Amino acid sequence: MGKKSRVKTQKSGSGATAVVSPKEMMYLISELLQKCSSAAPSAGKEWEEYIQIRGLVEKIRKKQKGMSVMFEGHREDYFSDLMSWAQENGAACDGFTVDNFGTEGYGLRATRDIKAEELFLWIPRKMLMTVEAAQNSVLGPLYSQDRILQAMGNVTLALHLLCERADPASFWQPYVRSLPQEYDTPLYYQQEDVQLLLGTQAVQDVLSQYKNTARQYAYFYKLIQTHPAASKLPLKDSFTFDDYRWAVSSVMTRQNQIPTEDGSRVTLALIPLWDMCNHTNGLITTGYNLEDDRCECVALQDYKENEQIYIFYGTRSNSEFVIHNGFFFQDNAHDRVKIKLGVSKSERLYAMKAEVLARAGIPASCVFALHCNEPPISAQLHAFLRVFCMTEEELKEYLLGERAINKVFILGNSDFPVSWENEIKLWTFLETRAALLLKTYKTTSEEDISMLEKPDLSLHARLAIQLRLAEKQILEKASEVRFDCRTDEIL
């Protein structure tokens, strides 16, 4: 099947593989594990903690320079092997080829006309990298004895992927060789790129992602070096932070849920070839056929020969896309920002408001979302805001009498306001809250737009600024909402 698997060890700048004493490395790993396992930092200290963790990681990476295993050549050199392997193992892939789409990266290009809803791709279970496959692999003995692996399917898949990458005879070698050698997730950002996200809603998730990845790496490094069940793992001689970062990013950008063989529950899987599809707005068109035991994908729309074939990844925000997929989707119909709201327990009407909210199935304190499209708030948030702004007399109408329960059911219906005064009050409150959130950002939208026009901006810096700008634009839109009580319309 085409080229044989060629694996090489990266070389350090001096041309020789780095040599580090096991004792020295274990000391650094233990220090990293301790730092990442300590109590969460106090508010405002998260960035300081990130700098400390990153400093330890960079020390480890420097010591490990030249120890990571990578494939020779470029990713595209192995696409023909991937297609051949897929065909040999029962996949349907005769309607497309893998191609380069510039800024969108690699994707699938139609080699014939494909009709909307046409089944154009299927991948049998035996080609999928699953948690079950990991349990039956060289990783199995360690999996059976480690509770973290048993509880975290994504981590199991990451280590499974590394073990298969290290095995030249692995069944999945054609797939593994076709994966990117680096990713654009925040785990790969320079410190100054992450700093661009300070003040955004996304930054906490970015810092947590880095801390969690560093903690997992340190934990499994020690486990692989010391646990008897790990003695036969191919990672024992070489397991670098860069290796783990690559595996985590591979899984994070590609993992999907599929049913287990008996259909009793779901499990995580990597789906070769299908995961080459890029995202666009639409509907989920991928499912699992238990009868034929394969992942199937139908066309989202009509595709002409030579057009790129897209799929819909789901209703993810741009924050989720940037953090977990490594890209920003400009026309995201599902973009949103979080807004935390709650009724103060010290408020005189707290008990009444909490009771009305409870009857509506809404917590008295909750994280809601402001959306990029119209209307900017969900029915649940609309209901919460109505209760939040109710007077005592209005609350009684939703608590007492035969009609109270019916009134609760329509709390989130925009066609049935509590009162014009209540509606004006809630939109004014939302406008003020959004304006306050905008003040937490370190730059204005105009400044972000100006920065994005710079031609020398790095890709990761661009992603960070695009995300920062998108958050602000949603908040700006919410802060400019006006409600006309004469026409019952949002202006």
C-alpha cells in the first residue's frame, strides 16, 4: 500500500537527540503535577498561575527537545494511502478526494455531482479508533487498573492514538500518518497570543484547558514510568509533552460519540476520512447505522463536481470552535456569549421570585446565553428576566389563583408580556448589564478591527482577536436593544 511507514526522531538544534537523566525529568514532572493539582487560584490570580505552569512546561519541553516521534514528509504525502486503506476496509469513498482549500485547510472535494441527502460516505466500525479498541489493545492492562482512563474516554483515546502511532505495524497507521503534525488549538498558542484573550469570556476555559492538559501529562508520565501494567507500552521510552499535546488536540478536534456494538450506550471514537470534512451552517447529517455497523453521512446540500463537501459540526459557539477545534467560523449562526444572572437572596421578594422560577423549571441563579441572531435571548432567559423584574402584585398573579399555573407556562412566550412596564424594565436591565460586561474588555471593537487589518498578524493572534471581537459584537447588539411598548416589538 504505497509508502511504508517511516518514523523519525526529531533532532535538537545541535543535531543530537537530547539526553536527560530520568531522575531530573521525574523531579520536573512531579513539580508540574503538584502545581497543577493545587487548589484553584483566587479570583484574578488565574493568569499568574498559568504563567507558572507554562514556565514549568517549557522547562520540560526544552529538556525533551529531539525526543518526540514524527513521520517523515508532509501530511498530504499519506492521503493516497488513507484512501486506499479506507477502500480496502469497506468504506464508501468513491465520490470525493482529499484536497487543500487554502485558509480552510484540507477537506473533501466532490469528484462527481452529489445530491442533497445522498448517502455518499460510510465508515465501518473496524476502521474507527474507539475506547473499546483501546481496551483491547496494548493499553488494555493499564486501562483496567486506572480509574482516570476508565472515567475519561478522551484521555484513553489520546493515549491509544500515541501507542498506535509508535507501532509501525498498527492497523491504523494510514490514518495516523494523515493527521496534522500540529494544531491551532490554544494549547499551541504562544503566551502573547493567549494574553490577547485576557478579559474575554473564553480565557478561563483556555487557561483551564492548558492546566488540565499539563496535569494529565504529568500524571500519566509518572504512571507510565512506574506502573507494572504500563511496562509494555511503547510510550515508556519516549512520552513528551509535545506528544501528549498533539494527541489531546487530535482527539479534541475529531472525537465523536457513537453507540457501542450492542447499542446499549455511547462511546467516543475517531472516524477516519469523515473527520476531513470542514464545517458550515446547517443540520447534522451524520448518524450511526447499527444494523450495518457503520458511521454514515448524507450530503448536507447539492454539491457539484469539484466543490468542497461540508458537514455541520453542531450548534457550537465560536468560543467552542476556537478552543476545541482550532478555528473561528465567521458566519456562525449559533454564536453566543454567556451571561450569569441571579436573584439576590437578600432581596425582599426573593422567596416569591424563586418560587415562580421553580414552577417554571428555572434556577434562581443560572448562566444564560446572549445570541448573535434575533431574538438575542432564549425563551428561558426571557422568562427569567420577566420574573426578575416583577413587582409584588405581579408575582402574586403567578403564585395564587386557578390561572397561576397557566400563566407560568407562558412566561417565556414573547407574545404574552407580564405588563408593558415589566417588559420595558427587563430590556433596560439587559441593556445595562451588557454595557457593563463590555467595560471589562481591554480594547474596543474598533481597535480589534484595526488590529485584524495588520498583514503580519500570526494565525493564532488573529483567532484570539476574532473571538474577542465576536464576543463584544454580541454584547453591543444586546446593549442596543430597544423595546417599543406601543408595538410590542424589539427594535
